[in-house]
Amino acid sequence: MSIQLRILGASGGTTTHGGWKPLPFAWLKGSSGRAMGMVVAGGSGHRLETTSFLVNETILLDAGTGVGILSLNELQQIRHILITHSHLDHVASIAFMADSLFETTTTPILVHTSEETIAALKTHLFNNILWPDFTTLVNPLGIKVIEFVPFSSDAPITIDGLSIEMIPVSHTVPAVGYRIESGTHSFAYTGDTMTNDTFWEAINRHQKLDMLITECAFPVEMKEIAALSKHYDPDTLAADLNKLEIKTKVFLTHFKPGKEETILNDLRERVRDIRINPLMQDDTYQLK
Ligand SMILES: [Zn+2]
Ligand SMILES: [Zn+2]
């Protein structure tokens, strides 16, 4: 089965005039040449949104501000949300989706994540202060719009024909990455993390990976901030990419707005044997 991955948001922040154009030429020019198998699904100019990927139209992988580009009809197709960690740039749109879909929902949207992240979202977001507790409210049809489903790294799950493995990583709050496989195709995503062994060991346990999406939030010149906030910088990511034992295509995400070219150039100088691509907002990647 093929996997379709639509990038709704891939930035470390939101801005409209970031100088980074989410268009293919911006990276084709700066790299050694060959085009990747990607389709531009529609351009939204220069607006950058935070992390959110739509997998095969029914599964959302993180729910950052990028979700806002979806139509109501597209939102209604989403049945599952996989969350990496509790930070707002990855979860903000769960709150707005719950509100937008409340009246019309006939079966709850299942939000799969770790026990720790569920606890954080219940305590700090869906607490009837910052936002209504949509995990207990029922709509006029008697249905809850969202339901949390605890997910653990010990027990992969299957959703809509995709096998999903949760992988613990290392960030300032409990955080995980995911490896998603259709049987014939697969991709993995680090979520937010600093250097770790768990993610790289987990993906090396499999024979094959079509696409690896890793964050690299800061350039080398900001490596102290990267360390404090437990994100990768090009030095730490280059070291971790050395742990990779399988051949795959590497895509970077979560750039600090305005630092995109610097981060890419820093990393390309340090990693000569792997082709490094930026993950492009508004692109749809077809693994088939
Ligand atoms: Zn984070
Ligand atoms: Zn983040």
C-alpha cells in the first residue's frame, strides 16, 4: 500500500514574511541537482506554519498551526491524531479542531499519544480554563468529539492499514517519534529531540525506510540554545546521522524561522554522504 504524506506545516514558528519560500526552487538551487519525487499540492505563498503532517487523509501526525490550511471537509476526514509531545507548536490545532467539529462529529477523533502527554494535555490545555474540556463534553448527538488513547512504545498499533511504532526520544518534556509502515513503504519522524540513541536504534531494527524526517531546529551559531531547549543543531544531528545503518532519504523540519538556509548549509557541510533535503510545507510526498 502506498503512503501519502501531505505537509501542512513544517516550521519551528509561524510567520508570514520569513524570507524562506516554501517552493521547490528554493532548495533545488542550493543543492546538487536532482529533483525528488514530490508533488506541489498548492502554494500558500510565504506563510510558515508549525508541525503537522496529514497521512493518507485520515491520520494527522502532530497538530500544529498547519492544520488551519485544511477545509472543513478535509478536517472531517481526520479520524486519528498521533502526537509526539505536549508543546503548543505540535498540539494547538487539536483545540481548534475539537471546536470546529463539535456539532457534526458522529464518532470521536482518537488522539493517540503517551500517558505523560495525555496527562499534560488534560491538565494544561483541556482544563476548562485555557480551553473547554472536549474530552468529556458531549455534542447534541451524544458523542465526544475527541478521545485520548494511551499509546506505548512497547506495543505498535495498526490504524487504517498502517503499522505505527512509537519511539521515545529526548526533549524537555516527555516526547516520542514515530515509524509508520504500510507493509511495502515506510517513513519515520523524530518529533522534537536532542541527541539520543533510542530513535536511531529503533529505525535500524528494520531493513528499509523510504523517508526519514528529522528536526534540526537551530543553526550551529545557536547551539547553546539548541542544547538548553533540547533540540538538534547541525553538529549533534550530523553525529546522530552517523548512527544510521540503513539507506534512506533525509528530510529536515522545524527550522527556526529566518535560519532555514543557514541550518541547511551547516548540515550539508557536515554530512557529505547523505543527501539532505528540507521538508517543504504544502508539498505532498508519495511513497509508492
Ligand atoms: Zn518541543
Ligand atoms: Zn516543536
